[in-house]
Amino acid sequence: RVGDRIRAYIKEVIKEQKRAQIFLSRTDNMFLAELFRQEVPEIYDGIIEIRGIARDPGSKAKVAVYSRNETSDIIGATVGIRGVRVQAVTNELRGEKIDVIRWSENPVEYIVNAIAPAKPIKVIFNEEKNTADVVLSQDQLSLAIGRGGQNVKLASKITGIKIDVMTEQDEKERRLTEFKEATKELMDILNVEEVIAQLLVVEGFDSIKTIAESSIDSLKNIEGFDEEIAKELQERAIEYINEEK
């Protein structure tokens, strides 16, 4: 309303000949960061750092904090006694809910923190694809997903990792499907029996590329294999890759 006092983040200033245009935002991540900087002295003084923010403006946000002093209660300091500090920020954002989590350079640990309030059984992180499967008990699944998928979406956004959540049964079924698909692919391409393909997959050689790039020593160490078999399998894998180029 006209005459109201508002807080906003200055995103840009465009200077013109006789005036300037000032672009303000209340949805920018930096607006949330600056509100915490004003409410939390430890953030203002640089003792605690904000390392990541993900927002669904007006609804929910996740804020990742870090301190070089690992023994300090950085979550408690950021939230404040009885949540008074984070509540002040929430009030300014008209009720936007805020999860304060601990930042970690370990991607698995960071994912576990980010998916809160859900508590995963395990996290399977694929560094090459930058994806993660988060396995949970059935009663934790809805917490991890959140209303309309909001919680897992914000967790993916703040970590920069594509996160899929699933139950233990879902994971078992997926792993079985992937095992069967990888086995069939190796059987077809390498022209080997099912038991040979299964041994390769079980030992982690689940793709033609992996076999082609592996050392002969690692292949011949598979139970029942010798150097001759290892060389033959690798030659077939390399030949297939060259033909596909």
C-alpha cells in the first residue's frame, strides 16, 4: 500500500541522464541472505557463512550454513533461542518456512542434511552423473518428497545434485532391473554366456566402456577368469567401441 515501509534487495541500478531506475526484489536469494545477516550477529561477523540458498519464494526455503569452528552449534546460533532469529526472518517473508541445514563438502552428508526433516536409510551418489538415490523407509517418503515435491526439489537445488527418493523395495526392484539390463547388454555385445556377464556386472564391470578402460589385472582377478579371458573380453569391448565411433 502507498506509504508502507518495505524491505527489498537492490538487484540493479540503471543510471539515465536525469534519473536512475532501481530494480528491487524480495524473491532473490540475496534478500534472504541479507535478512539473516541482520538477524544473526555470527553471520554478520563472518563467524558463520551462508554457503547455499534454495527458495520457493513465499512458501519455503532451505539455507545451508557453515563455520570453520566445527564444534560450534551453528544451526542453533542461526535459528536462535526458541527459534527467535529465524522467526524474525520468516515474519519478514510473510510466513515463508525456512529450514536451516549444515553445509558439507561431502556430497552424501550434504544430501542427508538437505533432505531433512526426512531421515534416509542410505544415499547412493553417482559422481559421474551428479545424481543421487535417497533410500527411505515408507513412513519417511512423504516427508522427503514434501507437499507437491517441494522438499526434494529444494534439496536438489541447494546441493546442485539431481535427487531421486525411493523406498527400500523400490531400490531393490530398480537394482534388479539394472542388473538384468546390464547382463543382457554384455551378453549381446561381448557374445558371452549369462554367467560370465553376471560375474562382470557383480564385480562392477557393468558397461562396455568400463571393461574397455579397465586394467587386465583387475579383470583377471574375477573368480574363474584368467589373463587370456580378461584380454579377450577387453579386446571385444574395445572393438565394439571403435565400431560405434
